[in-house]
Amino acid sequence: MITRPLDLESRLSPPPRDLNFFAWVNVGVIVLFFGLLGSRFVLAPGVPVGVGGQPGVIELPSTGSAAAGMASVVVSYRRDDVILFEGGKYSLTELRQHMAGYAKDHPGAVMLVRADRQVSLQSFLDLCAMAREVGFANVQVAAEKPAAENVPK
């Protein structure tokens, strides 16, 4: 071989027999991060709005853990007549049957609503009422800054 004339093979260090201290530290840190991400310290990306219970009774929703508060479906509410749900574009009246089918297939589902500033409060409340009627356990509201405000100055 090419290493024999210069005897380079004798200068190679032997391969390690087991994992060293730093490898065990890395494994411990990875386990720590997975433990933290699955705990109550990580919050769901929205503010919960209670839609369950009796009509006319205001109740504050409670989430026992981060997994219980995570949204199972995202609804993007762009304007009063433009709603994006599960890859389709619907109006508020067309959305009811699709939401009912989803709530039937996924009992206890949580809906995350990403509403635009063009959506009126009454339209949002109509969507929350419809979510309660079709069987969603909870609704979460998420807001984002417009793209022009996200640019650092």
C-alpha cells in the first residue's frame, strides 16, 4: 500500500473503544431538550378561547399540558369570505360541513385560527360559535406582525 514505504500505519492512533465523556454530555443535552419540549414549559402558539360548555356561559379554557393545548388543525382567516382550511378555500357558510367532518374524525380537536386584520370581530365570533357547534374542544387565536413591521430598523 501507499503507507508502507513511510511506515505511516505505525503513527495512527487506535480507534476508540467506547463513547467518551463529551459524547455522553451530548446525549444528555439531547434528552434534556426532548424532555423540555414535551413538557408544560413550551406553550402553544396562540391564546385559547373557550368554545365548549353551555351556550351563554363564559368559561376560561384550561390546558393541562403543552400537548393538550397544541392545535390539531390550522384555519387561516384572510377576509370575511376567504377562509383556508385543510388545503381548500371556503366561505364561512361552506366551511361548516368540512369542519363538521374534521371534528367527527378527530374528537377533542383544537383549532388554531390565524386571522388577518381585515376580519371583523363578529366574523371571528361566528367562526368560534360554529366550531363549538360542530364539536371542536377549543379554539386558539394566533396573530402575526405584518411583514413591514418585522424588518429590523
